[in-house]
Amino acid sequence: MFTGIIEALGKLISIEKDQENYILTVESSISNELKIDQSLAHNGVCLTVTKVEDNTHQVVAIYETLQKTNIGTLKSGDLLNLERCTPANGRFDGHIVQGHVDQVATCIDKKDEQGSWRFTFEYDPTKGNFTVEKGSITINGTSLTVVDDKEGQFSVAIIPYTYEHTSFKNIEIGSKVNLEFDIVGKYIQKMMAKQSS
């Protein structure tokens, strides 16, 4: 389990295709602390570390992951938000994040609000996902609060610290991002659907 509080930015060094899988080599300030078999969120996608060497680590993204996330669109040099699993005795600073992406969204607006940035994203509402104002949303692994929402669309406000220390500084109009919707909301939605059927 994760909390959506980004620990470090990783730089994608290389992508190697292995049958239908991609082997990603990532350089980061925490790579040398990782262990093989450890779970690590990359842009909100929980992947298993398969190799650690100096300041780099490797993970494998299988076909299913490539189809449901933005991992397959990455290229060498891209930045990745990294977060290790939450320790049992650690602080819970964000919200419950599983590292399982629900769908990919597109950035449709980015505004500099002189001290913060407002990003608006569009997603497919037919997949049963939704947001609520002041509710939680995970974008590329980052725990955020929804500013406003309507069907298939929502916005978030990004403070300077988050902008500089995550991949948000590289998100532009047209960028694809990974979304994980609030797990509590998903359970409530499923229970309500069962009661009404």
C-alpha cells in the first residue's frame, strides 16, 4: 500500500522490449536503497524491482500494465514519480493508494495562477469512475485533492513544492496521466449499485 506522497523523481534511462513486456531502467536518489522483489510505485503503478545496480534499478511492465497505464508511452529521459510502500509504523500523510491504475486521463488545461498551478484532466466516465469536490484522487502516483469536478472531468491545484518535486512540471496540455480513484469511493459505489439492483 502507498499514500501518494512522492519520495523521489526517477529518470528513465532506457526501455528494452522483451516479448510483450518492457524492461525499464530508472536512475534515482533512492535506487541504491532498493532491494530485489521490493514493490515500488512508478507514476502510481506498483512494479517489482528486479535489479539494483549503483544508482539505477530495473522493473518489468507486462502487457496488461502497458495497456492500462501511461507506462507504454514513456521515453528515455522522462521523469517518474517514485514511492516505496508505506511502512506499518510510518505516517499516513496522503490517502490510501493501492498502486493499481484505474484509467489514463488527458490534461486538457494548465493555468499558472501566480503561486500555484491548476491542471484540468478529462477521463472516460463510462468506466464507472468518478470524483467529488474536496475528495482524493491519485495522479501519476501523487495524492491530491479535487478542486472542482463534473462528469468525466476534474481539476487539481498544485503548490510550488509539488510542482518542483514531482513530474507535474513536465505535464502539459495533451499529456497522458495515470489515475487511481479513491478506493473508499469505489467501495461505496459498488455497495450502492448492489442495493439498487
